[in-house]
Amino acid sequence: MTFTTVKRLFNKLKPISFEKIHINDNFWLKRQQINRDISIHHQYEKLEQDFHIENFRVASGIKKGVQIGEFYFDSDLYKWLEAASNILYTHKDADLEKNVSEIVNLIKNSQTQDGYINTFYSIRFLHKRFTNINTMHELYCAGHLIQAAIAHKKATGSIELLEVAIKFADLLVNLFLDGKRKCVPGHEEIEMALIELYRITENSKYLRLAEEFINRRGNFPNFKTYAINQYLGMISTLNLAEKKNKEYQKAAELPLDITSKKPEVNEWVSKLTLKDQLILLKEYLNGNFNQSNAPVRQIIEPVGHAVRAMYLYCGMADLFSETGDKNLLHALKRVWIKMVKARMYITGGIGSERSAEGFKKDFALKNEDSYSETCAAIGNMMWNLRMLQITGNCKYADLIELLMYNAMLVGQSIDGIGYTYDNPLVSHGKDKRFEWFRCACCPPNIARTISSLGNYIYSTSEKGLWIHQFIGNDVNIELGSNTIEVSQKTGFPWKGDVNIKLNLAKSQKFSIFLRIPRWSIETELKINAEQYFDGLSSGKYVEIIRNWLDKDRLDISFKMNAKFVESDQRIKNNRGRVAISYGPLIYCLEQKDNKDFDIFTATLKKDQELNVKYRPEMLGGVNTILGKDTSGKNFSAIPYYAWNNRGLDKMQIWHLAE
């Protein structure tokens, strides 16, 4: 079996994959070390404890039993497997390799003869498969299986799991392509996974099926009737699953009560107020919840469940990359502008409607309502990377940086074993981190993101090399017939100094496109110690065209200032308030650092110069921002990503000011 990588013919830029990049800076290297030494093993233990792995032992016939847990449990194991494979590509770990091998064998032996895999259905009632793809997560799980299989093939060279994924994808093609089984996938993911599979196999049926799934949204007749029937079908299926588990427990005389927990979706809805339940019902019936409200080429705003929306936009961007359908790109650009201007928090977090885990109307961004799911931030990073590679527009790289240091990174504790599912912008001291969740999508999603962070640093184009993110690393990049060794050193996010050295096999004329971050109030660039002035505008790429020689060096200084940020006044909740930023970081006040006053009632002086102090002993080493309130009392702010790492405490980002 031969595999290749199909070119993204309609992209301006070509990606440089993380596998080629060795990250070595003080900040992200530490996060990656924690990810591979602690987080990935801790998550494996949780997956084992919570029956994610055990379900595959039952499905494969190794053990007798029933599926325990939620209908989407398989996806969490697949995301973990993708993260583990990413780690094994760059680092040897015998224990991790052993666990990965076991899981791959379990998945392989759980596959039915015709290619189907899903432990929720295959163990209990295989005949009910694909009867409810709008509310259940079979295709979502399938998408994560495909992505895990591709990562496993890259890491190990083995096609064992990839063959399993291809067999499953072929089943989907046979059952759904060309209008068969007219239904709409409820949780987007399969679309981008099928396109990734198309790129390495060149099987155009996968691309066609992804396009068909995307095109079905907003074009489903009598959607409300369909949605009601799918919802009722979900309730019936969950009740049947519970009944079968009770029957098995009674027959097997199990000491463990495997039916004590109600389905997580039922538990979620029961905790909502009546008003929120009605909002969720409305969002579901009008198609907003899963982006089925309008045909994708006609959408003008982000709606519904935020993670689903981001994954859909990823799929749409991938489809444009392969087909050049400009109507898709125009729609994505419209949605991006609406999201950034009116439906996104200062951290990059999205989702202010807790009941739907998603978007409200324009400027409905109350800090108390911030849901800002960690997975939504990751999905947003993924979408913006695609938009960046399509267009080469700096605004997408700027947003990736904001998300990376704030909305995404806050989702994992500094020690690598605590997580947040949703991320508030104000806390009254009741929010805490958890080692695991019933719906455990976020922990392995963070693990696969941090393990593949190198994907976001560089691209190439016909003109030359693009430098998107300032993360210390070494990489060898093929540019034309030349090999360029790039070594980047940086003090980010605490200092704005960047040093880039080039080692070339031979001299070559090409362009380096260097991102000037939007937040940089002054940029200084030297090439081989000589000042360079042209085009150093914030929020743009500066194109440096020259005949580059071996040992050439770029020294860049992006001026970082701690400053107060005022909100768009259309956000009522933030009028009369300020936030604090420093370079790519958003800051917050935690009460334990400010014991002389109540952070919720203190008023900060806007007309003051803020001071920056590095605290190596604090929270893994951070810059703190120091200033005074109007009464003359000192305040100390920490990076938002670092809050909630010292126990329960009050916190806020937007402060009263005058």
C-alpha cells in the first residue's frame, strides 16, 4: 500500500509539520516535557479507570461484559492515541509504546467484518448503528479514529491502524456517499478527517463524502421534524443501553453497579434552569446547535455549539484547499470577522451561552457567562491555521498566538494533571480544576495540541519562508533545491527578543516573511547587525528579500509593554472597566495576591505606568504586573493561563477603573 501527501493546491502556503521541528525554548519545551512525562501517562490511567479501554477489551472479545460509559467514549481514547503517537514520533518511551501497541490491537480486534467500530453500538445492539448520527457521535468517533491512525502511521511506520481506519472509511463511503442515508452528522469532525485521509491515499471518494456531509447542512427538508425524531431516538437508545446493562449486571452478579450513573447528556440537561433548557431546545430545533441552520456557503455568523462550529469551519477550509470553491472561503471570512469583532472574549475564548456551549448574539459577552470551552479554543487554533495557510494573512497568526497563550493554555494546570472544561473570566472562588471529566474531551485534546505545537511555527511558499510564531526551535527546511537550517531563540512570552540564525548549504535568494505581532508597539530588526527599517508594521508580515548566505542572522526586538485595555463599549458588562495585557498574554487578578483589598470592588488607576517583575519561583516562573488602585494600594496581576493553580480563589480579568 502506497501513501502520499496530496498538495493543497489552493493554499498560498505549505505547512511545515511538527515532526521536523525540535522545540527547545524555556516556555514551551517545559510544557511539552510535562505533556510527555506526566500528562499522557496520567490520562492513560484515567482512560483505564473510566472504562474507555476496557470497553475495547469487551468489544474485541477478550472479556465478557457491556459497554460502560457515554456514547462518545471511544473518541477520547482516539485523541489520546493521536497525542501518544505524536510524542512517540519525537521521543522514545517504552511504556508509552507498549500501551499504544495494546490499544491499537484492541481497536483492530474490535472491528466488525464490514469495517464498523464503535463500542457503544457493537457490544449491545449493532443493528442500531447509524440510525441516529445527528445526536449520537459515531461519525465524530470515526473522525478521531482516522486522525489517530494517520498519526500512528507517521510515528511508527506501521499501517496496521491505518488499514483499520481505511476499512471503516470505505464502509462510510458505501453507506453514505451519493445521497444514501440522507442524514446530517451532528458533531462535526468526520469532514476534516476524511479529507486528511484523502490527502494520504488519493482516494477521491473520501473527499467527495466529506464534501457531501458539509453540503447537507442547511439543506435538510423538514429539519425540525427530523431533529425531534433524532432526539427521541437518542432517548430510546440510551434507555435501551441502560436496560441491557442492568440485565447484564443482574445475570453476571457484578459487585460494581454499572448503572448507577445516568447518561451524561441527561445529567447535563437536568442541571440547566428551565430557561436554559428552552434555549437549548430552540437552538436544537432551528438547527443552530449543530450548524444546520443554513447552507454552508450562505452562513454569515457563527452559531450554536462552539466546538462543533470550529470543526465545521476546519472541514470547510480543508475542502476549499482541495477544490478552490471560493464561496466556501467567502463564507469563512464573513464568519471569522463576525466572531472576532462581536462574539469572542479578550482571551480568544468563545461561547457565552452555557446551555448550548456556544455562541450568543453580537456583544452578548458577559464575563459571568463565559463558557470558553478549552476544546473550542483548540478548534479555533486549528481553523485559524488553515485560514493562515490559505491566505497568508497575518491576522490569523495573531489570533493563533492569542489562543495559544490564553484560551487554550488555561485549560491545563501547570503540573499537567488538572484541567478545566470551561474557562470563566470571573470567578467567585468556586471554580476548580479536575483530573478528569465524564465528558473527557478536553484533556487528550490539549495533549495532542501541545505535542504537535510545531505545526504552528513555520510555512513555506513559492517566494520563501514564513515565520508565524516565536517559539525557540531548530528545524531543517527544504526550499527549492536547498536545505536551510533555521535556529530560533526567543524570550517569549516574557521578553520580546528573538534571534534567528540561518545555516544554508548554498547561498540562495528568497523572501523571509516575518510576522510583526499586532501587540508590538515598536519593532526593531537587525540583519547581520545592520538596522532594517522597511515594512515593520504591527499586525503584518514584513517581506525581506535578499540573497541569503550561510550564517546570516536576524535579531528582532518586539517591544512589550504592560498596558490597560478598554473593551468595545457595546459590551455593556465591561463599561467602566479595564483589562491588563502584556505582549501575547492577558492578565488577571487573583485574590490571594491582593490581600489588602477585594478585587471585585477595587478601582484601578488608568493613568499610571505599570511595572513588570519576573518571579521565577511563582507558578513555574511568570512575569507579574504591578500597579496601584485609586486608594494607593498595590495590586499584582498574573497571566490568565496561570490562575487556579493554587487552590480555590476569586479571580477576574475586567476591573473597575477610572
